[in-house]
Amino acid sequence: IILTIILLIFPILWMFSTSFKLKGELFTPDLRIIPHNPSLANYHYVIEEYPVSRWMLNSLIIAVGVTAGRIITSILAAYGFAVFDFPGKKLIFFLVIWTMSIPFMITMIPNYITVSRLGLIGHYAGVILPLITKAFGIFFLRQHIKNIPKSLLDAAYIDGANSWQILYRIVTPLIKGGVFALMILLGIEAWNIYFWPLLVLTKDSMYTLPIGLQYFQDAEMGTFWGELMAVASISSVPALVLYIFARKRIIEASFTSGQKY
């Protein structure tokens, strides 16, 4: 376990360490995790010379939009698969789960053509709309809803509640832990998304933090490691902090999501 932790944590430590190093300390014969002369010069430079705050805002807009869309569609689809009986239910659910195995490269071109024909190239909506569904989210919440006693839902029907009222007043409050955990996981994923925004966003002012990292790599000048790691650290902090505070809820939700099929 200790070896696994070291292998997972070391790249993160090295990233933060490099962000505080001056150019003279970037390449040394020894493994220098703690800089001898730590400096904030890299952070000052990237914040003053590059629109880092704008990149963060763009990342936040896209992350919130994608996460909100995925949560809404996941709750609705999971509720349908868990509660209702309809022809082809198992086949449709299998097809939904099967989409998790389809590489992004296969759907990339059709999605790009669709977004282009809708005139959404260069807009936030062009990034968000193709990503508002997530098969993992549907499966995850379906497992939570399946754990709700059917007698509770039947009692609500007998009392005169319709499907929307049951979803809003009974199902959603009972699975709020799973919804919160899924929101954190999807939010972190959406925050770090790189390739699709790179294809759709055409203006520098709309770039996200992951796309902004490419400004510090040059074919002729080489990679500006200190500045690159400073921006990478800025990009990583929100996701790390979010996960640290929500890890207990995520673990609990992961345990309960697989109890019933």
C-alpha cells in the first residue's frame, strides 16, 4: 500500500515542487523534491503575463454546465430504468452501459459535425451540449434508486403522488448522498477535460486551464517547466480540495451503489 501511495503521490509532489523552483534548480543531479530556494516567481509570471483568471472562469463555466447537465439526465434516466417497466428495458439499459466502452475518438467527428451545423463552434454550448449525458452516472444512480424499498414508492402512488412528485419528494432526497458524490466525480472530470474544448473553442479568450497549458510548450524554445507546473498546480488545486472534502461521501456512495441489481 505504501509503495502504491508513493507511486500515485510522487508526480503530484513533483509538480508542486517544480512550480516553486527557479530555472537553476529545474535540472539537478540529485532528486530535489524540496527546493533550496523556493520562489513564487513562476506564479507571479504566469498570472501577470497570461489570462489565467479568464482560463479559470472558462473552466468553471464549462465544468458547471457539463456537471449540471449530467446530473439532471442521470437522475431522470436512472429513475426510469429503476422504477418503470417497459418493452426492451434490459436491452436499452445494456446499450447505455455499452456506450462506456466506446472511445471518444469514434464519436468525436459526428459530434463535431453536429455542433458545427448548429453554429456552436466557438461557444460554451458547443462544448457542453454533447457532454451532458454520462452512462456511468445513469448506472451509478440507478443502483442507489434500486435500494429504495418498492413498498415506499407504491405507498406514494396510493396516496395520489405522480411520478414527478415521487422523484422530487421521495427518490431524490433518499439518494442525495449518491447524487452529491456523483456531482463531485463528474465535476472533477469536467474541470480537467481537454481535447473536446480544444476542438470546439476557437478564441484564445475562451480557452480553459488545460488548454492554456499548451502555451508553455514550444517546439523551438522547449518546455517552460516552471511556468507550466505553476499553471498545472493552479489547475489541480480546486479538484484536489474538492475531493479531499468530499472523499468520505464518495466512498460511502460507492459502497451503497452496488448492493442491489
